[in-house]
Amino acid sequence: MNLDLHACGVFGEEQHLLAVRAYPAPSGDDRLAFERDRDRVVQSRAFRRLAGKTQVFTSRASDHFRSRLTHTIEVAQVARHVASALGLNEDLAETLALVHDIGHPPFGHAGERALDRCLQAHGLRFDHNLHALRIVERFEQRYAGHRGLNLTLGTREGIIKHSRDYRPADYPWLSEYFLGERPPLEAQIIDLADEIAYLTADLDDGVESGLLDIRHICAHVDILRRSFEAVAALNPGAEEKYIFHDALQGMQKALTLDLIQTTAQNVATAAAATLADIRVLDYRVAVFSQQAESERLQEKKYLYDTLYTCPALELEHSKAEEVVTELFDFWIAEPDELPEAYQPEVESEGLARVIADYIAGMTDSFILLQYADVRRRVRSGRLPMRSIPR
């Protein structure tokens, strides 16, 4: 099978449009457009803050668990491998992997759920992909001549479309991002690279935490069991934990290879020869095979049933949602307590959206400090009683 999809990637004539920026970029070095984007993302404050945001376990539990930042780095490794194997633009794929989670609020998905519920009461929604776009276009202020990171059109399209499609009628303000068309392959592979990385990492962190048992995993997750048995057969007498770690890498390699081969096969079946051909398809071609998809869903359900919703983490999630909700309500009641830098945005963006922007940018530790400070000032009489979090 021919795995070289270079002609379908973001290169050559196709790159001219997707390499466009809203503002002229200074010249003077030999970096290509998406290399510049990668460097701007890595040097941004939003990227650095990922080190203080929850992936599954909070940083208070152990320094060894993945943060949102270390997860992001692992996604970038997978994405670059897949892009290289398929002959795609590795720099664009890596950039999209590095930027794909910067829109997440503190406390992982629990924080996102709480923030979305808060906004729904005001007729709005929270979407971490769209928030990531706001970050790179508005909130990062690193340059004298403009707001935002001034990323290319290709990177900005991938930020919002790597994991889902948006209906043009529902999002008219996003019309420049080819909403009626499929994203480039470099963007399509990011959501699957994300799946591969966290399916591997969450089993690892789950066992490290003591919440998951290796033998129980092998009894219920077929793809891990096969890998575990293969490693054990080659290493008789090895300690179970080392076999497990080796098996996790085998599972990740199997999923990665499946994604590479299935994507190449789908492109060939669709007779797609260019990026333009990819865009007009009515489905995404970067997917797992039927068997790998079935096993992915099996493992995802296992993690949901045994880890994500276990009592220990549910308690953390409940507290996280409480903190986000109460602080949101506090600033709704006391808008003058928002930082001065956010005040000018209220008139144009609305109070609820500005509060969500503020909260979403916080790390786990910072939002807990804010929460403690509000409660302390209310109890000391420096804030009115109506402000106290429930």
C-alpha cells in the first residue's frame, strides 16, 4: 500500500492560502509558516498554563501523573509520527497537537462541564475549541502591532475543526474556516492522536494511582490483554508492572499503525489526490479500522466505568464544579471585583462571557486561591454577604 499522501497534505500551492496571516509577519529567518506557528504556541502563556491544569488526576495527587501539558506533548509525539508516516506536513500536525488543548479550563472536563452550565443560564455555551481560537486571536498579547499570536489560517482552522465539524448556518462568524468542507488530513489526525495518547496514559496513571488493577484491565480490555500476553511471552519471569508498561507501548503502537494504514486505505478508496479532494468528501478519512474502533470504544467504556466515575475522582469532580460555579456566580453578582484588565471587555463581550474567559484561563492552583480569597474577604466583612459562595 502506498502510504505517501504528500499530495493530499498542506504543501505547495495549497499552502499559500493556509499560510496566510491576519497581519504581516517579520522575515529574517528560514522557518516555514507552520514552524513559526509552533514556536509561537510553545512560547505562549496559555501553553505554559497547561502545566497547572488537570488531565485526569490533579497535580496535588502526585507529581508523576499527567498534566494537561504532558498529555499535550504525548499527543504531539503521536501526531508527528502519523504525519511523517503518511507524508503529511509534520510541522502543521505538531503545531495542531500542541495547541489542541489550550482552550480547556481548570479541573479538566469537570471544570468544562461546570463552565458550560454557568453560561447556558445566560444563553451561551462553552466550547474549548472555540475558546482556544479566542485565546490565539485575542487574549495572547505578545506583539506590539496586534492582539493575538497571528497564527496562519491553516492552524486556526485546525484549532476549531480537528475534533468536530461546525454547521455554517450555526456559526456564520466562522465562515473563513471552510465550515462546509472537511479539514486537511493534518487536522483530522489530531483527534485520533489525542485518543491514542490518553487511552494509553490513563491506564498508566490509573494503575499508578492504585485505582486500577493490571489483571482486571487485561480481563476487560482486549487490545491491552493481547499486548500484555505478547510481552510476557518474550520476557518470562519479568515483574508484572514492567510487562504492563511495555504492553502499554505495544498497544499505542498498534493503534498508531492502524490509524496510519486505515487513513491511507481510505484516501486510496476515495481516489483523493489533493487537499481539494479531501475537503469535498462528506466524511473524514482519518479514522481507525472497524476492529480498532471497536476496541477503542471498549477501552473508553472501561475507563469511564472504572476510573473516570470512581468515587475518589467523582468527589474531586464535584468539588471542582462547585468551585467553578460559585466563583462564576460571585463575579456575576460583583462584576467590579473582576480584574481591571477584564473590565473594558464587558461592554463588548458581555459579563458572562468575560467571566468565563477569566475562569477558563486559570490553572487549578490559581482558581483555588481565588476561591479561598473570596470566602475569606466575605467572612471578614470586606465583601457583602450576598457575595459568599454557597
